[in-house]
Amino acid sequence: MQPAFTSSAIEALKWLALLSMTGDHVAKVLYGGYLPGVSELGRLAFPLFALVMACNLARPGADLVRSIRRLGLWGLVAQPLHALAFGAWLPLNILLTFTVAALAVFALARNRPLLLLLAAGVLPAVVDYQWAGVGFVVLGWIAFRHRAWWLLLIGFAAVCWANHNGWALLAIPVAWALARVQWRIPRWRWAFYGYYVGHLAALVLLARVLS
């Protein structure tokens, strides 16, 4: 089975999602929650990250257990900073959303119904984007494995419902345009995780300095 995105496209989508996420978080933490244009474009971050994750999990030979461990570890490291930046411990940060989603994919792939009930039915209550976010990744995983692209429309509809707006739909033409990117984009294995933790620390520090 050929991947839906080239390796270069995946890296391009990840960095674009990072930029979108950073702008959204700056608006929330430093500007009272909203910056015109920046906050709207921030709605691209989750669906782009989720598409990348679903594609990676659907690749032949993907190590689901390692993905769960890596996401969970970095999510736990990031959580105190996330709580300081946004002023609350719940919902848990997006890395833990993706941890729960990967756990749900693992349960579905290994036919573990009780684990699936926990990962897809119970745990989403405490993570960012809740059932819409976890469901998007699971539906995306099925879509990439079986070329059932219509399932992604359900995922996008759920995310738009969670956001109370339709800006996440902009991720569709962006992902389509970048799907077959061929130019070489460097891949730094731990860059995303380090950046996520680092940008939260920077936002906490800036918020304290500016307050």
C-alpha cells in the first residue's frame, strides 16, 4: 500500500501545523484569546497534525506501541507547562489527545474491545478536542488503510463542531496541495516534541514578564 503523503509532504504539513499552532497559542496566552486572522488560521493546526499522525500510524510496519509510549511521555512532560500557560489542568494537552487516539487505533487493530471502549469512549473526556479529536485520528487511520476518504469528511465535521466554526476545513485544500511534495525537507526526529515543550515554556515566561 502506498502512503497517501510523500515523506516530504508529511514534514511540510507538520511544520505548517506547528506555525499555525504557535500563532493560536500566542493569541490565547498573550492576547486575551483572540488575534484576527491568526486565531482563524490556528484552527488548521489540529486537523493537519491529525492527518499526519493517521497517515503515519497506517503505514505498513508502524510501531503503535512505540508511538503510544513516545506521545505519552512527551505529553506528560508538557502537561505542567500547558497548565501554567492556559491556566487549567483540563483538558490535557494535544500530545495526550494523540496518545489516546493511538491507543484507540492499537485497540482497533488488535481487536481489544474493552481497551477500545476505554480509549475511544472514556479517556477523550479529559483531553483536548475530546471525542472529536480522537475520532478524527481513528477515522483517518481507517481512511488511509482502506482508501475510504469519505470517512475524513466525518472527522472534519466533528472538529468543526468542536471548534464552533468551519476554519478547520481549510486544512483540506492545504493537505491536497502538499500531498505529493517532492522537494527535500529535513526530518528532525525529536524536533516537534522539543518545540512543543519549548514553546509552552516560552509562553509561560513571556506571560509572567508581561503581566
